[in-house]
Amino acid sequence: MSESATTTDIGTAPTVRGEIGPETVTAIVAARNEPDWMVARRRHAWQVYREMPMPTTKDEAWRYTDLSKIDWQELAMREPSPPSRVSSRDQIPAEIQAALHFDDPSSAWSVEHNSASIYDEVEEELTRQGVVFVDLAEAIVNHPELVQKYFMTSAVTPEFGKLAALHGAFVSGGRVIYVPGGVEVELPINTFRWLDIERTALFPHTLVIAGPQSKVTYVEECASPARVQDGLAMNCGVTEIIAEEGANVRYAIVQRWGRHVFHYQAVRVFAHKDAQIQTLLVTLGGGVARSDVETDLQAEGAHSEMLGIYLGDSNQHFDHYTYQLHQAPHAGSDLLYKGALKDRSRAVFRGMIRVMPGAQGTDAYQTNRNLILSEDAHADSLPNLEIEADDVRCSHGATIGQQDEQQIFYLMSRGLSRDQAEKLIVYGFFEEVLARVPVEWLHKRLTRVIERKLG
Amino acid sequence: MPKDQNVAALKLDDYKYGFKDPDSYVFKSEKGLSKRIVEQISEMKEEPNWMLKFRLKGLEIYESKPVPQWGADLSQLDMDEIYFYVKPSEGEGRTWDEVPDDIKRTFDRLGIPEAEQKSLSGVGAQYESEMVYHRIKDDLAEQGVIFDSIETGLKNHPDLFKRYFATVIPSHDNKYAALNSAVWSGGSFIYVPPGVEVDIPLQAYFRVNSENMGQFERTLIIADEGAKLHYIEGCTAPTYSTNSFHSGVIEIIVNRGASVRYTTIQNWSNNMYNLVTQRARVEEDARMAWLDGNLGSKITMKYPSCFLMGRGASGEIMSIAYAGPGQHQDAGGKMIHAAPHTTSEIISKSISKGGGRSSYRGLVQVQKGAHNASSNVECDALLLDEEARTDTYPYIEIDENDASIGHEATVTKIGDEQLFYLMQRGLAEDEARTMVVRGFIEPISKHLPLEYAVELNRLVELEMEGSVG
């Protein structure tokens, strides 16, 4: 691959599998007809990608997840010709319609098929208030000031990591949400992502910008049909949340891709003064799923609640990396990640609370709890602290254990079968996290999804 | 608390072990490390050929391994500036009269002969690279307890030595274990026969005197079935503007039903790099307890470990660290559960002040087949001012579903409410602070022999001096 390839006539360039090269960037740029500034962003990200070594298991951050097992030659680095857009709910392909839940009370919806937006709807009230909810391509054209200012400039930059840089170069879709100052969006905004291809890498981007004193809840759900099982697919996503002064943002991502998906997601919150943020990661799908979830508390009074649930079975491998960065005094963060592991599944939790010099009055907590449901399941927990201010309250805790036989015995003495009793204990285990999710329908639906996965 | 006594304690000088004596040696290697020096050490010790081979292999492994990048900053440690072997005198004394006068004076000043009389079962004293004194009480020797320098152990008990040496910490374990394997000198060889209980502690004291000194003690302890032992090591050195280096390897075999307690009070001067590997192999129903006190040194990287190999084995690590200006204590411990019904506990308390950094780094691992293992880890850090730093890096790796594993850590400063309460009771602010710190370390200091507990409290008072405001 050489730089001269940048002049290739992309109109006829075939999709070459495993082509992680400058010509792919060029091909994407040309196919999308993007403005120069966006092209420059992609090229910069590409440069960063090229200069950064691929993480190996010798790097602490990737010690338990081996990227060398991904067969990059298997993956096309850009999406095939996009599926067609539809203008009403009933035109959405039946298979996708059946998988999503339009009944859940919401103020806006978008549906993506292999990272291309095929349908969206926004309540008029939101549009009237100036709320923007569009796909990334449209945002580049119609809201360039937002994208230019925020797209991979502050929350997640390409320098964040090798896969984030790759994402920056090859970004293939996603959503931009902007809520103007003072606007409170009461009902959640939803995106449903459907992935039913193989041997392809998708790079969806989520950019949430919440203006001062605004309020918004955004729920992303990722799913695949059961019929797709074989060839590797990759989802390399980045979520950026910018919460301006006093903004209140809730974000949930429910990942239940098919098992053929290697899932990577970087989620990073950039919190200004007095911003209140809650993130929830629900990890159920994918073969290997790695998430980097960070909160950057930039100013006083900001607070971030970081919640996570994971439930693994068969030979699923989940790796969560969390970071609570306290740069300013009197900010708070509270993390609770809970996971249950069946069969031969494996989970890694690695968390860091970092309190910078001068961040006095920090309150930071981090808890990871693991429930091992089978003899062959495996959990690793690495809750870390790095504290450079003294007037702080910080603690972390981690546990790994099995179900309490006394609890099972108690439930069985009340007439439940052993199987029922065990499931009830797992629900109870997750309930501690779900109870903190303020969206009622989401809470209920997550309970159902967990139920289904427990079998 | 009697107020006057406390204030008097606060007036004590700084590091009281920083005095130095004129250099005194019968042999000093050239600076830096080479194959020639390794061969010289082996030759001077009149070692069997297998040991020379072992040393040279260690050197090879040392040279092939990179300097670890994951812990404290070792970039300022220049091995070319270090003297790897200094022999202070001919032979090892069995009475203090046999020890050269100037060296004996040093140990007198450190209070070792006095402590030996009052409260110990035996003492070993190392000066630079060699043990200059080793003695155990007659009644223990009569029961078959061996307490020798490691060199004497190799000479007099070659079979026992060879059976266990480097079995717990092989040379390739880490870069500095490899280095120690190449240039080891001094340290203790201890064997406690089955059923013999050494109730009063044995102690080894390590003193570095000359500048740019490297000390590489090697200790091998075998507690046979049902035996019991408490071993204490202490260490100090003069303060120099250049770096000194200490890298020991301590291997302990705790056979079935035996119990060993190993206490370290590390109080090296603040120019010492202290990179130590300590590990115990703990067999069925045996018990190992490490008490690891890291108060001195510039940089310490030290993680005492228990490999719980037999059913019902248990391990305990109590770690206490103090990091003042210019110090980084990277301490912690490892618990490897390799057998069913094994239990472990780690309690770590650290205090940081004035830019000092203390890190807890630990591993709890439950291996496949180690059913019903349980482990609990508690790490508490106290920060005394806003320049202080603390880190916690625990690794928990669990391969069995019936393990019960917990880890908790907290970071705090001295609370205004605590101070207010104590000052209301009539204490001055500095007294109140000292009392809070004492209370903080009390769960560990209460396990120390009395003299050491007193010494630790004295150090705390010393370090708290000027902390008000």
C-alpha cells in the first residue's frame, strides 16, 4: 500500500477484503462526496492509525483480549451498497420490524441497517425546539458547525487508541443528536441498529451534544438476526457525549449482536460544570466484545454514573475497560458493573479511577461484581485507583463468587425448582443496576432480554 | 497520652541510621557487572561447579530480560555505577568478639547485640556482601534447627540445599531474580526439623555501608512438617547522593502443617533501589504469614507471595508502606490458589506525604481445580497532604466457580471531624494527627514484636512532624 494509491479512480475500485490502506480512505471519501474538512479528519485519523502499533496482549490494557485473533483479511473495511431508505414504519423490512419495539414511549426513532440509516422519525415538538437528530452524513451537510466542532475533537480523538483511529478514518454512519440549551426532551430518543452482513467491518458513530441546562435520554440497541452465524463481522463504534454546563444526559447501549460479531465500542463522556450523566452498557451479544468507557470530568459539580451489565454464555468473551478521570474539584463519579457468566464464557473488568492533582473534594466509587454460574466460566477483575489529591473520598470493590446455596435453598423451600431459584437470584443480582435506570420500559425490556438469554 | 513524651519524640532527628563508617573491606569488585565478577564471587566462595553454572545462567537470563516498565521508574538506576560484590572481612563470627571492631561498632549502634540478648532466638548480621555474624541459641541448635549464612548452608548441608534452592523462585522468574541468581551473596539458610517450634524470632540484619553498593542477599527457609518459625529481617544504610541497590531473593518452603511468619522492617536510606522477590510455597494445611513494612528506600518494588499448593493451605500478607518526599513504595502481594480449600488474606495500609507515592499492586489467582478457595483483600490509603499520591492495582483472576473473592480499597485523608473530636478532648493538632495515623496502622502494627511496634510508632511520630498546617 503506498500513498500514490490516493489517486486511484474509486468509481471502479473493488472492495478488497482486509484493505486497511489509504486507498480505502480515498474510496470512502469519494463515494460519500464529503467536504474537505471531513476528508482531512479522515486522513488525519488514518495517519494516527498508521503510526500507532496494534495493541497486543503485552499491553496492559489489552492483556486479556487478543486482537491478533481477528482475521483482518476476512473483513471488508467499508459497507456494501447501502440499503434503501423508507418513509414509513410499515416499509421497514419485516425482519427488522419484528425485532424492534416502536411501542416503547419515545420522542424520536431511527433505524439503521448495516450502519446506513434507513428510517427516522422525530416528534414535531422536538424539531420546533431546535433538537437535531440526524444521521452523520446529513449532519455533515446540514449542520457542519456541530460536526466540525465536536466530531472526534474533544471526547474521543483518534489518539484515543488504535481502533478509535481506525474508526475515525473509516467512519461509516451513525447519529448526531443536538439538544439546544434549556431544552428538556422528556421521552427517550431511540436508535435501532441491525447488522445482518458478514465479512465486513462497520464503523457507526454516535455524537451527543447536550447544551447548557438541557436534558436528554438516548437509547441505542444493536441486534442481529439469528440466521447470521458464520463469517466474522466487526462493529467498531465510537460514542461521544458532550454535556455542557448543567446538562443532564442519559445514554444506554444495549448490545445483542450475533455471535459472529467482534464488537468494539469506545464511549467517552466530556462533562462540563454541573453536568449530570448516566451511561449504561448492556453487553449480551457478540463473540468477543470489548468496550472502553470513559468519563472525563472537566469541571466542578459534574457527576457521572456509570452502569454496566453483562451476561455471557457459550464461549463469549467480554472485556470492559472503564476510566473515571477527575480533573476538577468537587466532581463525582459512581461506577457499578455487574456480570454473570455461564458455560465457558469469560469476562474481564478493568477499571481506573484517576484523581488529578488539585481535584479536591472528589467523590469517586467503583464496584465490580461477578457471578460465576458454571465451572468453566472465568472472570478477571482489576479495579485500579490512582489518586493525586488528598481531600477525596474514593473506594473500589470487586467480588467474584457463585450463587449462594442458602438463598437457593430458601427459594426452593418456597416451592421453586432449582432452575427457577437460580434464575431468580440472577435477576436479583442485576436488579441492583436496573433499578438505577430511570426509563421504565427500558428496565422492563432489559429484564425480558436477560430472561430470554438465561433460557 | 503523656503530652511531653510525645513532643519529645517529635524532636528526634531525621533518619537516625544514616551514619556512615569508613570503608572497610578485604575485597571489592570493580564497578559494574560482568561475567568475570560472577566467576570471582563463585571462586571466592569456593562453590561447587553446579553453582557457578547456575550463576552464569542467571546472568544470561538477566541480560536477556528488559527492565520492567509497568511499575516504579527504574530509569535512573545505572548498573554500571554499582559495586556488585564487597567482602568486608575474612570469615563469619560465631561471637561478636570475632567480628572486626569497626563493623561490630556499627551493629552496636544499631542495637543488634542488645536485641539478641533480650528477645531473639538467633541473629544473623550482614555487612555489605557477606554475613559477618551468625548465631543461634544452643537449645535450638540441639533440636536440630539450622541457622547459618547461605554460604555455610551450601557447604555444610549440600543435599538439603540443592533439593530446595531456586525451586520456589527460578532464575527466569523476573529480571532481578535472575540478577540475584548470578551475584547472590549473604543471606540465611534455615531449616526447622519436623515438629520443632521456634517460638522466639530469629533475626537477620542487613547493613549497607559504602557508596554505590549493591547487596544481593539470598535466603532459603525450610520449615519441615508441623514446624513453626518467626523470622525477622531489618535493613538500613547511610544516605548518599548516589544510588545504592538492594535486590534479594527469599524462598520459603512451608511443609505440611508447618507455620512460618516472615517480618520485614525495611528502612533503607532514601537513595536505595530495593527490588526484592519473596515467595513461599505452602503445602497442605500449612500457613504462611508475611508482614511487610516498607518505610525507607527511594524506590521499592516488592510483592511477597504465597503459592498455596496443598489442600487447606493458608496465606496472609500484611503490608504497610510509608512514602515521604522522593519515595515510591510499589508494594503489595500475590496469592496463588492452586489447591482446594485454600484461604488467603491481604491487608495493605499505606501513608503518603509530601510528593511520596505508595502503590498497592496485587494478584489473587484461583487456578482450575482449586475448589472452595476464598480470598479477601483490603487496601486502605491515607494521604497526608495534597502532593501525596496513592495507587491501587489489584489483579483478580478466577478460574473456578465456587471461589469466594473480595477486594475493597479506600482512600482517605485525616478527617476534620476526627481532629476536631480529639482536639476537643485536649490534644494539640499534631498529637491528634499522630494518633489518627497510629490508629490507621494499628491493625498491622499490633502483629509486630513489641520493639518493632515501638519503632514503627516512633517513625510515624517522626514523619508526622511538621505535617500540621
